[in-house]
Amino acid sequence: MHVNVQLRFNSATGQEAPYYRLKESYRDVRGHVHSLIVLNIGFEPCLKPLQVKRIARALTMRFQ
């Protein structure tokens, strides 16, 4: 699992802000890579990049 971060317009603040999604990558039977959005976290202005990585790592370890 990994966290995908995109800059998106946040209508609540009227500014662009990071939007977080927890994604899982996998290969199908033909070997093509796909990704699945596991959780839309959304806008979290208080999160720092290191915190996001730690959350993703903890969730990955929990669901392995």
C-alpha cells in the first residue's frame, strides 16, 4: 500500500491543498499493473509527509 497525494481545490478553504488517498497496487493475471483506492482520506491540513508515510506503513503491516 502507498499514499497518493494530489493537489486539489478545497472548496472549504478556497485554495489548493493536498488530498490523500490510500492505494494498493497489484498485477492481474496478464501481468498488468493496476491500483485500487482503499481509502479516500481527503484533505488533512495538519498531516506532515512523514506522518502520512507512517500511517501507510502501519496499515500495510496490519493487513499483510
